[in-house]
Amino acid sequence: MNLVENIKEGIRSISSNLLRTILTALIVAIGITSLVGILTAIDGIQNSVSDSLSDLGVNTFDIYSKRNRRGHSGGVTEKSYPAIKLKEAQRFTENYNYPSNVVSLSTSVTSIAEVKYKSEKTNPNVWVIGANQEYVALKGLNLEKGRNFSAIENQYGTNVAIIGLDVKKSLFKDSENPIGLEIMVLGFKYRIIGVLEEKGQIGGGNSTDNSVIIPIASASKAGASRDLRYSLTIGITTGAELDAAMGEATSLMRQIRHDRLGDDNSFELNKSETLADTMAEITNVMRIGGFGIGFITLLGASIALMNIMMVSVTERTREVGVRKALGATPLRIRQQFIIEAIVVCLMGGIAGVLMGIGVGNLISSIIGIGGFIVPWVWMIMGFIICIVVGVISGYWPAYKASKLDPIESLRFE
């Protein structure tokens, strides 16, 4: 009885117990689904973040107000720092002269604005952003139609606006061109000069798709009753110059903020490389967690499969006796049962991989990540794990079957 015949016999045996085989394969499929699904979703998150960072450019860094912590540290009250003011941020943009730099100045006015156009209005969840003319390009945003702010509009706070795609869909019909039309935001009228391309978002945070961007001076007037916090994003052409550019920016901002020699910075700096590294660490931890969940599920599946195979050996004791009487060696008997276990696992693996890809991409779409991910690495790993689980789960029942005495087996009822 050769290996090919063993494979055929194993498949025939599986077919004769189809319901049991399907239920066993389903247990394996659930484990593979959890493994591939979670890891696919994590890959989708990582790809989306990588795309966002590549749009933004890794040669950027941010300057923003320091987060003041309440309470005491070692019995000493921690010092609080005032937020960066508009005049300080504007002085920085005017005086920062590092070669090949672009400086974006922005502030979040509110994230619960209601935008109106004639009788139409949005939900009160629109994000109003004040920004200079460099903001759109430096944040990796593209205009679907219209134009960006001009330097004059930014300087004098002209009431013009760039709207996100979701705002456009809420206020205007598909065939209607919003360019040149006026909307009401925070009690002020703004003329639309541009519409952003769809950007998408991660999680439930603010999205530029549901935003209105207005000039920074205009935002200062609209948010006069609010405690606005201004931030700066600086883009550098060459990554090798990033540290030097950050050093010069730190020096200039300390002068503007009147930070004393020896004192800590009264502001914070963060470069985009740090964001990428942090995200990589988070996704690695998530990946380990997802792998652990899948492993535990597969461990349960392997135990269930071993139990089923033990029952199969007991049911087929007489069959094993006949095969041995006809000259089947213990090696061939072991091969037959191990092959059956592997085939069951692969059936579950194929179903699990397909369901895992679907579940992973469904999770990605639910949390706002576009694109379809096909995780080839996790698919291959899933099939390898299936084979390993099949071998491990099938070996002991197969070994037990190969050691059966043929005479006693033929007497078995």
C-alpha cells in the first residue's frame, strides 16, 4: 500500500464521515479565522497609517503647546505652561529661516460646528480648522476642485473656506458646484473656494472629510470666545537635516516664548518619524496579541481533532486489523491516519483563511480604513500551522493504530 493509495484511502474515510469531518474542520476554521482576521485588520491599519505618514512626509516635525498635568510629583507642584498664542506662532513663521522649509500654522476651532447653506444644514459635528496657506499641502491633502488660500487671504483673514467632501455631500446636490457659494459657519459667512478630495480616517476621531478650513486670522475671530491652541508643522526637504532644523526651531521658539536658560521648553516638539516608530510598536503588540488569540483557539481545535481521531481509530480497529493482515506496515497505518488529520485541518484552513480575509477587511472598513488587504504572509502561515496541527493531533492516534495487534483487531466488534 503506497503513499498515493494511503492519501486516497484517507480521503475516502473522510467522505464516509462527512458531518463529523465538517464539524471538526469548522473548529480549525474558527481558529484560523481569528488568526488571519485579526492580523489582516492590523495590516490594514498599519498600511493606512503608513500611507498617511508618506503623504505627510517623514521629514516633518510639529511644535505645539505643552500638556499641563495636574497634581504633584514627588511632593512638588508641577509647573504649568501657557498655550502657544497666535502672535507667537506668527512670529515663528515669519522668523524661521532654515533653508528649504515650509511652515504650516493651524488651530482647531471646534469639532461640533453646524454648517448651513440656505435651508440645508449639516449635523453639529463638523470640524472647523483655522490654517495658513501651507496647511493643505503639508498635511497631505489634495483639492478635488477649486484652489487653496492665497497669502493675502491668509494675512487679512478673508472669509473664504475649503470644505471636506462630507460637508459638500450634506449641503449640495451631486450636480451642484459649491465653488463661489456662501455657507454659514459659527455665525459668519464664508465663500467656498475649494473642496478637498476624500481622505478617510482611522477610528472615530476628527476627519478632514467632515471639516471646514478657514484662514488662521479668520479662525482667530470666529473662535474669540474659545481658548484656541495653535500648532506648527515644519516640513524639511532633506531628512538628514531634520535634527538640525529641529534644533534651530527650538532655539527660535524659546526666544519667542522667553524661556530662561536652563529651564525646560515651554512647548513640545514631535517629529513624524517618532509617530511612525510608535505606531509600529503598537501594531507589533497588537499582532502578538492577535497571534496569541489565534493560537489558543487552534490549541483547542487540535485537542478536539485528536479526540475525534482517537474515536476514529477505535471505530476502525477491525479495519486496521484487516489492513495489517493484508501486509500493511505500521508506517503505512500511521501515514493513513496522519494524512486524514492533515486533510481535515487543510479543509478547515482553507475556509478559515477565506473567512479571515473577509472578517479582517470588514473590521478595517468599519473603523474607516479603505482598500482590500490580501495577507499573503498570514495565508501561507495559516496553511503551515494547519499542517503542523494536523501532524501533531494525528500522530498519537496514528501511533496507537499502528501498534494494534492484527489478531486482536480482527476479533474487535
